[in-house]
Amino acid sequence: MLFGLDGVELGLIIVFLTLFGAILSGFPVAFALAGAGVISFGIIALLDGGGLLVHQAIDTSSEAYRELTATGVRPDAISVFRYPELPRMEVPLFPEGWEQALDRNLGFIVNRINERVLAGQSIETLLAVLMFVMMGITLERSRIADDLLTTMARVFGPLPGGLAVSIVVVGAFLAASTGIVGATVVTMGLLALPTMLKNGYSPELATGVISASGTLGQIIPPSIVIVLLGTLAGDIYSTAQENRAQLAGCTDALTYLGKPAVVSVGTLFQAAMLPGILLALLYAGYAFGYALLNPKKAPAVALSSGEGGQISTRGEKLTWFLGVPLVLVVALVAAVEGGVIGAQNVTAPTYTAGPPQASLRTNVGEECQAAMIELHGQRAWDRAVAQQEDIIAGAYEPARPLTDEERAEARAALVANAAPIGTGIGMTALLFAIAFAIARGVAPMAPPLRLVVGGAGIVLLLIADAALAPPAMGPASRTLLFAIPLLMMLWGMAGAVRMMATSEILRVVFPPLVLIVAVLGSILGGITNPTPAAALGAAGAIMLAAYRRLREQGQSGGVVIWATGAIVLMLLTGINFDLRIGLAEVGFSNWLAFLIALAAFLFAMFGLFYSCWVLLRGRILGPVVRETAKVTSMVFTILIGSQVLNLVIISFGGEHYIQDFLRSFDNEWTVFLLVMLVLFLLGFVLDFLEIIYIVVPIVGPVIYGGTLEPAWVTIMIAVNLQTSFLTPPFGFALFYLRGVAPPSVTTGHIYRGVAPFVLIQVGALVLLALFPGVVTIVPSLLGH
């Protein structure tokens, strides 16, 4: 053996040295990855052909090996790490020659590119990357980030450390709207760092808070890191759990686990919400505490408010901005808990319920049964056995079609148990009422007629739904009944919007906030998956940027406003009416609703194209499209290059060798901590894309193949990568900031400033490890 190392170990060293050399050479990373794969394969093939690389494999023909397998140990669980005393034999890295390995790699490359880049199941989710990138770049190029920073600085500036807190708030905003770390750090470095230094802020605090806040895009949805990790983690987790089930003697993961082995990008977005908010709060809390202890290094700054409109007293602000909205939310929750507001579904089933399924499959072999009892516990197994025995004994009536009388009775029962007010009506009333309250707080001296009329419309809407609209009422009749209250509410909302527009804070924060809520709400609420939500975000960003451009030029943005209203009308029509006109019988109301939805769709598309023309004329759309194409092309090229490098590692057994090493540890927590440490160190020299597509596929089958919650594992990886991006001396965020910082800010300032935030990140990782419910509680709540 060369240098006393196994041939596979030398092969791995050659691959990673070649990779680091290619990255440091200055070539674009996307091409360096594929080039490193080709060069390292050539070097390994040359050394293997010369007999210099020899793998010490276990001799499967030895008596000791046969005795071990005779005891019940599965062959795929035997490795040189777990059983080092077994006899070995020398074999070349490429048993069938490097030519055969090359031919196999080429075939695998074509298949993998087809699966993961061109036409595989994950391509639809990967399309979300393109549209989230366009959404972020559009918002950045339209200078919305500038307004956010200026406005938040005016809000928080008078507080100790207020400018630093405003940076955290804007960082969270930009993270939720862009998901691009480099762009956020550079944008805030250019806009905020000079202002903070000019107002007497310590260079350490200023650079630290900008670097840390800029990396929130790694974790706060819609994070591109989570999109890419999710597309990969879903496949790895499913395959790993299938292998785990077969090792346990079961036929599949569904039998062994009792639930599907699935993790989606939408679930990961839900899981990332609380950790992202937690990190933002910890950053802001540190900045505020630092200012209290060092007031001269983070002074309060009273910037000009720039507020128009009327001046509200503190009591009025507390009443209308906090008190009334809080009372309204509490009232809604109480109404839901009391059954006044709730579901109004009166669609009767066509079949009886039939026998239930047992909580676990019990028709399994002895080996699988023992493994399932070990996993789920004896009590869960006995309960499933009892359920299965009841089903076999005929304790439940088999499913059968309901008669007309039974369906009528079931429908009558649903009508009788339905809530007086529907959930949609209740939420609509709440949102309008909060908007009216905020408008009143912004302009307390304005004529209240519109707000009074709008409030009366809310009351009429609730009364009409509770007293005049039984749950069985058709959508057409319900729409006509609600027409007058809704028109009153819309008339009041028009006045409320004009009042809120006099507040610079609302004028700047509200539009991007609505866009973020629409995108994330549709994903987190389970309404749609990330790809359509990303399309909504990209279109919304384009229309928002166009409206801003028109207003800057003194032109009317009415077309954009009406197009936005058309989108809302289209969605509401689709929710309340059956738009399937291909059915055998389609009523007049459904035909009319279809035509209204079609007209709204066409006008919305006209508004989108008009917005594109406005941005194209303003020389904004061209750079946005070019930058989006550049970033997206980089992502997909890195994906292809990483597949080449990954397949080279697989070809000489490197992936299997690493996985055997990790599986040799009996404690999966030890394995997970070791993997996290490796990912942390690799984060110094590799971007998150390379780590996701090179390292995670190698270690993923081990860390996703145990009992750890897959969503928790994925979020821990994302936060870990975020930590390495901040850690001196190689953190990527530090280099982004160094590139735009003024000469007075030294690298030492950046390193010292970011150190406390690295400790915060490490503390957050420990917190998530000790309390995994922070990650899993939101998916659990929204899933039910």
C-alpha cells in the first residue's frame, strides 16, 4: 500500500486535493467541479493501472467471514471498520478496469442529469429556485431595500443600538424576499455600513450585525438553501429508510415506520420558520444589550422621521396599533373555540366509513416483528394486533354505498353541526377590521365616514352569514347576499388605504410584507407547493417594482392596482365556485363564475405584461433577467459538475467506504455530530451549493437512515452552514462584506465584530439540539 494507506483512502485524498486546487485556481466553481472530477479520475486510473493503489477488502471466501454471516449478520452490515479482524485480500480500485468504470460513469452522468436537471421529479421544485432568485433580484434592483433600511432606521434609531436592530429587521425582510446571502450582505454593506459609522457606531458591531443579518437568507424561507437541500433530502431520506426497513427484515419503509418516509420542501419551510425568527431575535437582543453596556459605541440616533399626515398621541397609537388588533384576534380565537366560527362543509359522503386500518401492519415476518416492536414499543404493537383482529372478526361493517335517505341524513347532520359563520368569512372580517384600526391610528383626525361604513359592512357580513346564509346555500346566492356588505367594506378599505399611505412606514413596509405573506402563507398553509408560490412571488415583485417605477415618474399605477385586484378576484372565484366546465352538467352560476375568472385572469396577465414593459422601458427588467439567468445557470452548472465529481467518488468505492466508516459508530448522535463538524469545516472553503451536491449525497444515507427526524436534520445542516459562513477567517459572508467595506474598516474589525454572532449561532445549534420541538412544532401544527 502506498504510504501505508488504503487505496480508497488515497483516492479520496486525491479527489479532495484536486477539488481544492481547482477552486483555488481562480476558475469558476461551476467548471472547477467538473474539471476536478475528470482530472482526479485520470490520476486515480493511472495509479490504479500501475498497481500503486490497492484496496484491502474483506475476504468473503474466508472461513471467518462464513462463520460471521452464519450467526445472522447481514453481509451489507459487515465492513472493515466494524470487523477489522476479518481476513483481507488485495483488490484493485477498479476490479473491471478503469475503462469499464469510465463507461459506467458516463452512463450514470447522463441518467443523473436527466433525473435531477432535465426531466426528473425534482425539476419542478428546482424551478422555484429560478423564480425566487428573480423575485429577490427584482426587489433589490427596484431599490425597495434602500427604502426599508431608511424607514427602519427612523423607527428604531432613537433606541439604544437602534440602527443595529433595524439592520436585523431589514435582514430578515430581505431574507424572506430574496433568500440570497451574498446579495443581502453586499446590499446592506453598501447602504447601512457608512451610515452606522457616520453616526458613531463601533466598526465591530456594525460589521458583525451586517454579516450575521445577511446570512439569515440561509434559513428564513423562502431560502434557496432549503429548496436545494429539500429536493435532495427527500430522495435520500426515502431511500435510506427503505434500506433501513430491509435491514430490519421488513419489505418496505411504510410497513416498518408505520408512515410514509417523505419530507418535502414545504415541510422544511414550515420547520425553518421558528429557527429563523429565533436567530433574528437573538441578533437583535445582542445588539440592544451591547448598546446598553456600551452606549458610546452604539448611540441612539434621532433621524428625521419624514412622516406625512397627522400626528398620533402615544395613547392613540397603543389603542389602534396594538389594543384593537389584539382584541380582534382574541375575539376570533374565542369564536373559533366556541364553535361560532368554523368549517361549513356540508358535502355528504357517498360511502360508509368501512373498517379502519390498523395503526401498524401486523402481517410481517418474525424478524420484522421484532424490529417493529423495538421501534414502536410493545404497547403499540399489541394495539395494532388487536385492531387487526377486530377487523378480521368482522367487528366493523364493510364499506358500502350510502342510500339516498342515508345521504340526506348525513347531510342534515353536517348542516346541523356546521358553524354559523364560515372560517373564510371570519378571517376576511378580521383582516379588514385590523386594516381599519391601523388606518384610524395613522390618521386619527381624518373624517371617519369611510371607516364607519366599512366597519358596518363587516358587521352586516357576519350577521348575513350567521342568520341569512345557511351552510347549504349555493355560492351564487351567497355571493349576491354578501354583495352589499362586501361593497361597503371595499369602499371603506379604499379610504383606509389612502389614510395608511400617509405613513411612510406603512407605505414602504406594507407592499413587500403583503408579497412575503402571500408567498410564504400559500406554502406554509399547504395551499400550494413552492413552485407556484415562487411564480406568484416573482410576478408580484415585478408588479410591485413597476408600480414603484410609475409613481417615481409621476404616472398613475392604476393598471397594476387593478391587475392585483383581478388576481384576488380570480382566486376568490376559484375558491367559491366549481370552474370545471367539462362536466356533464354545468349550472349558469358556474358558467358565469368561469367567465369572470377567465376575464380576471386575462386582465391579470395584461397587468403583468404591462409591468414588464414598464420595467423594460425603465432599463430595470433587462439587468434583472440577465442576473437571474446568471445565478440560475450557475446553480444548475454546479449541480451538473457536482454530479461528475460525486460519480468519480462512487466509481472507486469512496462513497461506500465513508458510509461504512460512519456506520461503524454505534451511536447515531456521534455520527451526526461528526458529520456536522465536517460540514462546518468544509463551509470555510466550499460554497453551500458544493456542500449540498457533493457532501450531503455521501453522508446523507447515514444521517437520514436512522431515527432522527429528517426535517430537524435538514434545518440543523442549514444553520450549521450559516454558522460556517460567518466564522473567521474563511467565512464567505466576511469576504462579501470586506469587498464593499470602506478602507477605514479593517479585516480585524470584521473578525472581532462577527465573533459574538458566531457564538450566538453555536448557542442556537445547541438549543435546537436540546429542544428539537422548535423545529418540529410548526409542521406538526400546520400538518393537522
